[in-house]
Amino acid sequence: MFTGIVEELGTVASLDGPRLRLSASTVLADVTMGASIAVNGCCLTVVAWGEDWWEADVSDETFRRTSL
């Protein structure tokens, strides 16, 4: 169960195959490649980011077993 601090409410910007782009900025203040960010209780790995967005690759299995 996730017991961390909720930092921000982001939104889904796009989904292109397995690549999920989320609009958010607060969580990116100290982001690094490979960082883990919890989204709806599911930890996703940062694979790219910009000023107000970040991306993660999400497997079909993760989509089936989570609320993403």
C-alpha cells in the first residue's frame, strides 16, 4: 500500500503504444532518469521528461492489472 506523500494531481497527456505521457511539474523538481513515481498506486519509471511532462513505458500486463 502506498504511504508516501501526494505531491500533485497530474493528467494523462497522451498514450502512444506503451509510452504514457503525463502532464505534471511539481514531481519533476528533482527527477532523474529511472526515478520511480507513483501514479494511482502504481510505480512507474521515468524514461523521459520535459518542463511540465514526464513519460513512462507501461507494459500490457500493467495496464491489465492496474487502474491505469
